[in-house]
Amino acid sequence: MSLKVLNNRCKGCGICVEFCPKKVLIVNQFEKVEVVIEEECILCRQCEMRCPDFAIFVQK
Ligand code: SF4
Ligand code: SF4
């Protein structure tokens, strides 16, 4: 399993960052979400479920 971000869909709103319980994600200087500590990810899918633009996925 891994995290996949679709940069062309991400608008940098930060909703996924707020809902991630493990602080795995940040919004970078280009206003795109970035995975910073993937090893902390517990695969809860909050980011995937909360993103209004379907820009982040937990991949099997
Ligand atoms: S799956 Fe859960 S822990 Fe992993 S990045 Fe998304 S919100 Fe954070
Ligand atoms: S919720 Fe979606 S659009 Fe907003 S920063 Fe996260 S991945 Fe990007």
C-alpha cells in the first residue's frame, strides 16, 4: 500500500492535512499536497475520503 497524489487535481486546500491523524501530509510552497512521513501513515483513508477533488488515494 502507498499514497498517491494527483498534482493536477490538488488545489492545496489543506483539508487532508487537517484530517490526517498522523501528520503525514503538508501543503508545499507550490500549493500542492506532499507526503512527508509516509512511514507514519496508518492507511486510515481519511485523506482520501475528505478530499473534495479526489486528488489523494491510498493505493493497494
Ligand atoms: S491514510 Fe490516514 S494516516 Fe495515511 S495520510 Fe491519509 S489520513 Fe494520513
Ligand atoms: S484535500 Fe485534496 S485538494 Fe485539498 S490539499 Fe488535500 S489532496 Fe489537495
